[in-house]
Amino acid sequence: MIAERAKRVKPSPTLQMNAKAKELKAKGVDVLSFSVGEPDFDTPEHIKEAAIRALKDGKTKYTPVDGIPELKEAIAAKLKRDNGLDYTGDEIIVSCGAKHSLYNIAQAILSPGDEVIIPSPYWVSYPAQVLLNDGEPVIVETTEEEGFVLNPESLKERITPKTKAVILNYPSNPTGLTYTVDALTTIAEIALRHNLYIISDEIYEKLLYDGLKHTSIASLSKEVKERTLLVNGLSKAYSMTGWRIGYTAGPKDVIKAMTKIQSQSTSNPTSIAQWAAVEALNGPQDFLQEMLTEFDARRRILVDGLNALDGISCRMPTGAFYAFPNVKGVFGKKAGEREIKDSSSLTMYLLEEAKVAAVPGIAFGAEGYIRISYATSRENIKEGLKRIGEALARLR
């Protein structure tokens, strides 16, 4: 018999859509995938060289469960340099990617029936991880008109004696939008008043456009820092998705509990990847601006192209590498007997008819939208827009 917790969750829709696209590609079908959240840039050479050195130097054994001291020092230095935050080694744990960090947090702080407030649209794994740890995800809808940020009144309405935490993700996957300092301050005040943990997923912090600067909620005050579990990693900014290095900075008691849990699940993250991460954080950072400049150009091509299509409108994302167009204008239209009823039927239509893979908004708790990643070449984006336009033109 399969455990009930396994029945509570579904596989990641983003990975499923990417798998479908790869399956079609393997059959020789020319599919353009805009479904996966993975930079198309290679890991910078100096980071790869650091991994090779570690390998040659025999740094291939077990490390401390919570990460090598050198990496924890590099993380602490990064948090001080970029976010104005002071953390000691026992307030940091390195895990096998930011997803693993978030799962460890859920394991460490949730008891059966505890509630976690999750604004929608949300990253697909947040509700699943809460459910897998016997908690209850409480979804609070946000609106496009308000920039998809958590409304303070809506937050207050959903807090109960069982509420344990609120999750923030900014810049956001899937919307590409972020929070202002004022919005973060208001949310922090509410969380402090109700003694909630703030789980702050800041994995896309380096990917902000138009001169915007990232502010970590933990930097607002000492009191807020003491209730914040700051999650970040190397996957997005350093194009190190496969290296699987993420980290959490937070209160010592939670970090200690997470370390205990990790010691009985994965033990340490890969030793070689940790040494590469030290170089990533401490070494040259110029490639970050190069990557950001290219992503900026791509987002403009994509969003301008989407807004030129009948039935589709799209806000300009201010961060990450996703656009989240409103596609409600094509609902109810048909191609022959095939009707576009929702975001799932639209993305399936686009995959089969336009050979373009995107992710339905319902996967993120937001029907009426689809997520399109622009972590692909300008040529692919232009060709994808052409194909989408042609497929939509066939709808009546």
C-alpha cells in the first residue's frame, strides 16, 4: 500500500511539461520549450575549474552535514555584502538545492495540522511540500491589478491559531514580479504580530531589471530577521541548476533541527559542488550583468510580442525570467471541434498544434494565465511567438 502522503501530491507540472516536450523532440518533432525554469547559459568557466581542482585535490569525501566551513563563510559574506545581514555559521545550512532547503524547513517547523499561508500564483512545490509534511496549505489569491503581491488585508483574514508561517517568493516564479520595501514592511509587521515564520524564497534576487534593487525581508529589523528563514541558492544566478546547492539562513534552533533532519536524509550536499559554490560566491561576478542584459532584451521581445497577439495581454516582468500572460481572451474559442476551455487545454493546444511548450497557470494556482520562460535564445522566442500567433489565428 502506498502511504497517504504520497497520494496527497501530484508530480511537478513544470517538469511534466518539459518531459513531454523532450519526448516529442526525441521523436524528431521540432518543439520549442518555454516550460522549464533553467538558465540556458553554461556555468561560468572559473566555477567549473574550481570543481575540477576540488576533484583533483581529492575533495571527494563526506563533508559536515550542513556544509563545508568555507562555503558557509562565503554565504555569510554574500549575505552581508548584498543584503546587509549578519549571520554566523550555526545560522546557515547548505542543502541539495533551494527546493531541498524549503523541504527541510517544512520538516523542521510543521506539525500535523499546522497551516502555511501561500500567495497564489505560487511556485508549484510550495503546497506539495506542506502537504508532504502533514501541514495545510492556505492559498491566498493575489490579483494582476495589484501586481500579484500579497494584500495585507487578505493575509490578516486567513490567519488562524493554526497558522505557522507565510511563504514569500520574490522576484516571483511564475509572475516575474517583486515586492516593494513598503509591501514587505507591512507583511513583516503582520507576521510579527502573529508570531509567524516568514519563509522568504529569494532565489531570483540577482535577476532584477529596470534598476530595481532587491531587499531581503530579513534586513528590515532584528525582530523580523529572528522570524525569517531566508532561502537562496546558486541555481539561477550562477546557472548551476544541476549542481544542486541551496542554503537557508535563519534562527539557530531551526537550522539545528534542519541539520538533524538532513543528517538522516541526504547527509551533505555534493562535496565538489560545494567547492564550486565557494568560487561562485567569492569569485568574479561580471558574467551576472552579461546574463541580466541578455535576459532583459529577451523579456522585451517576448512581452511586446505577446501583447501584439489577439486575446492575450501581459504585464512586463521586473525580475526572474518568466512572463505570465493573461490568456482569458482566447477561452471559449475553437479550432474545429477543439475548444480552449482553460489554461491546460490552451497549453496542450499550443504544444500539439504550434509545437510550443508552456505551463498552464492552474499549475501555479492561477487559472486564466500561462507561464512562459524566456531562458532561451532570442531566435527561439521570435519563432515561438510566430508559432503561437499562427495557432491562435486558427481559433474562432
